[in-house]
Amino acid sequence: MYTLNSNNVHFKRDAIHRRFCHALPGKQTIQRFWFPTAVLLSKRIIYQLMDIRLSVRMKFFIAALIVLFTCMVIPGCIIQPPLSKEPPSIQSSPVREGTINVPGGKVWYRIVGADRPDIPLLVLHGGPGACHDYLEPLEALGDERPVIFYDQLGCGKSDHPDNNSLWTTKRFVEELEQVRTALAPGKVHILGSSWGTMLTSEYMITKNPAGVVSLIMSGPCLSAKRWEADQRQYLDELPDEENAVILACEQTGNFSSPEYQDAMMHYYHRYVCRLDPWPDCLIRTFENMGVVVYNQMWGPSEFTITGTLKNFDRSSDLQEIGVPVLFTCGRYDEATPETTAYYQSMIPGSELIIFEDASHMHHIEKTDKYLTAVRDFMKRSEDGHMNG
């Protein structure tokens, strides 16, 4: 409990002041005028007290309380509520959320810029099981078009059914088809991230859907064997002791050991996201991860593939994709520039952008450049002004 001294008074006053003022552009102006205002109001009330029959000591005590109360409360009374921290373009963009029935349960979706006129962008997150949160920087594209996010079944805000038979590529393609039918049945751009590029390629090749204007493949994984080979090269660049721990744990299957987890995080900080600290949106993805889905379909880590996707490979079928495609990756991406360039070579007229000093999360590490590139690509796709 606080005693009434000058330090406590300042602490309480500052706490109230910060609560109401912290996000306001006119904060300095408010601070310049609130104290004189408090003094004037206090003086008027105190003069009225002089006419009341009370002892001088009681009048002094009441006057002191009035001054103290006014100095603490006035700042919160004469200002507006804090402004949103979102960019102005996003503040004015209507957001719609809901759920859709898909095979196995319900998936949650969020549409930013729901009333925007341009062709929608449908965003497919990675994992499998890595919910949409880490892709939040793409919400900025909602100033021009609807940007549609959804958490795939088994992760994030969608249902988490206890049924391992649901975790198949075929079912996720059916899920994607139902989400698109419900939210973007006409023309649409599709952006896949990591596992989302596997899902995108499978959807395009097996369903040959109409109305897809373009594809953005970010950090693509279109051949599990190529991915694993690339990660093994990266592991060789780790300190010898960490590499030895990883190899030993893989041989024994002890993937939960603290040493393995530490080595894995060191790898992630090099090739998944190089920012320090990691942004909140990425941390939330890890917190809401569909671990069961990830373990069954992929494995215990990014570089140890033991799941049902171990033999996934659509690289030789990419020429069947007949829409404009943009590939993106970071210089230090798990989806290495060399492998991403190979995928690009398989689709005539497709484009590749490599973001320097960035990794798998290059859309977070180089947000402005990434969004500019995606905007430009979608616009050129719509106008028919593509390379090649």
C-alpha cells in the first residue's frame, strides 16, 4: 500500500496521464495547457469554500484535496481516446471474420479490406499447422483489395479435431476449394507461404481451377527431398557441437531433449527469422501451432522430415501451371535461392525476387520491399503486362 508522499502522487498522476495520452499526436499541446486549467478550476472552487462555515483547517484540507484530484484527473478528461496503432489505410478497411464448414470441422477466416474493389488475395499459411498470424504484415494490402486469411483445420482459431486421418494433402486441397468457393468464387490471386506453396501447387495441378489470376510462391517448398538436402547443407554451417547434438538426437529419436531444442532454435534464428527479438505475430504463430498436424505431415523440425510429406514433389509438374507466378525467397531462406531459381525455371515467364539479408520470413524482415513487389506483380498480372 502506498503512503501519501510526493513520489506516490507523481506515480499515480503519471499512470493516469499515460493511460489516456500515450498515443495522441497532440500530447505536448495537452500537457502545456492542462495544468493552468486545473489551477483555474481549483481556485474557483476554493473561493466558494470561503463562504461555507467550516474551520480554517478543514477548508485548507478540502482545498488541498481538490487541487490534488484536479491535477490527476483533468488530463484524462480533456483529451480524446487513444488512436489505433494500425496504419490509416487499415483503420478504414472493413474487417469481416467468421467460420466455414469444411471436411472435418470448421475453419476460421478473416478478410481485411472486405469492401475494396480490386481482385481479392487469398493467403495460404505454412506449416503444416502454422496459423495465419505471422502473415499479418500482408494486411496492408487491404487498402486496395480484400485480403483473405484463414487458419487451416487443426491450428489457430479453427477446429482442432482429434482425428489423424484428416491430415492429408488431398483433404487440405478440398478445404482450400471450399474456402475459395465461400469467400472468393470469382477471380482471385493466391499467395502461398512455405507449406502454403505445396498446397497451392497441388490445388492448381489437380483441380485446374478457373479464375486464378496469379500465384505468389513465398519461400517455396515444392520438393521435400530438395528441401531436406538444402537444410542438411545449412546444418553443416552450424557450430560442430550443435550439429553433433542434432545428428545424435535424430539417431536416437530424442527430439524433445533440451540440447536438440536449443540447436533447433539456433537454426531457426539463422534461416527462419533473423530478427531479434522475433515479432509478436511470429511468436503467436508458434504459440497457436497445430503441433499434431505438423508432426504427422512433416516431422519434429524443419530439417528432419519423417511425416507423410516426406516424398512430396511437384517440381516436375510445374509447367502445368498456366498463370503468372512470382517466386520470392530470402538470401538465407530455408527455401534456398538456388532451389527457388530451379522452380522458377520450370514455369516459363515466371519471376523471382531474392531479398537480401533476409530468410524464410522475408515478408516480415523486408516488409516494405515485399509488399511493393507483390502489389506490382498483382497489378501487372491483372493488366496483362507480364515478362516473358
